[in-house]
Amino acid sequence: MTERQGGPPVRRAIASGSAFEERIGYARAVVDGDRVHVSGTTGFDYASMTISDDVVEQAEQCLRNVGAALAEAGCTFADVVRVRYLLPAREDFEPCWPVLRRAFGRVRPAATMMVCGLADERMRIEIEVDARRGTVTAGPAAALRIAAVDGDAVVEEWRHVHNVTVPPAAMTPDEARERAGRNRLANAYLGDVLVGCSTVRPPGGEGRVATVIARVLPAYRGRGIGTALYEEGLAHARVLGAGAVETVVLAANADGLRFAGARGFVEKERYVLDGEPDEWVDLTLSAGPA
């Protein structure tokens, strides 16, 4: 790790558990200040060190691996500024385009595709990205930064926004940490000021349904922050392979229901949890996640 004299660490390495990292001697990603460099990443499932024969499935797994490295670095696909695709067979590239577009279609990073040999004959695609931490958006939400939640301090910030915006569902610190363990959480900042948060529940069930929720503190609404959070969360759900997307809004939150409706969500059901007086609304994205 490299440190500035008298300052905090500015460079750190991120490991993924891939056996190749230990054998060859490299990191899955390196965080260098605001820059994040993700190594060429293939379609291996690092937990089992297995790989599909199908190039599209390999591309999907590549992006899951890259997304995990970006999240640990404190950023997302929205922060990617350059992507490189390496394939042994040029005819394998076009079948992967829909998968790649789901991850990068809105971000539009600089991109290069190269035909070359890879280290293992089972590998059919390798993806390398460079990112700059902190999402900058145009318009009313300029200077907005969206960062994946990593560590107790930022989990507590996420919990603060959650509890302020949906007090009927207020969480304890332990409940928030448990939520962070099974969902992808992110916080939004204007400069150093906490302004919102988001939740992406990974796809599950037969329809691979993901849940995307964006919340903004009352003082910062109407500036495009909710839209930026929603779009970033939706992009992450796409990368995870969501077949459908849902959200949930407190029925009393008229602004939240209007926001969801304006983005194509339609009401699915209303319900009241046992022993609680508040009504909730589940909504589904009518056009799907594509």
C-alpha cells in the first residue's frame, strides 16, 4: 500500500480469490487515489474455479467478477471510463454485445476490442476496465457521487437515510449490517454531504426478479438525485442478469409513487405487514430491465 506523507492511504490492492492471482502475482484491481484499475478478468466463477463453455455466459460472469471488484473499490459500472475486450475468436464478440450493452450502454466508456490468445484455452473472453471513483452527473445533480457501501461507518450513513425517509421501517445497526450482507447498498453524496441511498436486491426466483430502491433525504429532493440513484441501481441489476425489476414504496409517500410511475413502474399489490398500520406498495417495471 502506498501512502501520502501525513495523509491517508491512496493505493491498495483488491483480491478476488482467483487462483491465478496467487500463482502469477497480481491483484484483481488496484485503487490508486480516485483511479481504479481492474485487471483482465475472465469468466471463471472464482468460488469454484469453474468456467462455462458458452462465450455469452462467460461474458456475464466476467461482468459479475468485474462488478464485485468495482464495488470493493467503492465504485460501480457508472464510474467506468475505459473498457477493453480481449477474445481469441472475433466471431465470438457480437453475440456478447447485448450483455455488454446492459453494463455499459448508458455509461458509454471508451472501448477497445482485441483479438488475441488468452492464458487458458477454455477462456473465450476477457474484460479489463479502468474507472474513476465518484459518479459525476450533468444537470441538477452535478457533482453527485454514488459509492457502494463498504464498512460499518458507511452502513450507518445508509441506515440514517433509510430511517429518515421510511421511519415505519427504521432499522437497528445490526439489521442494516445484515441487509448489507445480502443486498448491494450505495450512498449518494454532494461533495462530502450525504444526500441519499439505494438498495439493489439481487435477482431471485423463476423470473430472476431484482428489487431497486432509491431514497433521497427531503432537503435534497427535486435535484435529479433520485433519478441518478435509480439509473445506477438499475444498471447494476441488469449486470446481475435481472429478468424483471420491482420496487417498493410507502403508500403515504405520494412523491415516491409519482417518481416510480414516471419511470414505468406499475402497481402490483398493496399490503400491510402483520402488527403494523402502514400500507406498502409493490410495483413492477412494466418494460422489464432491458
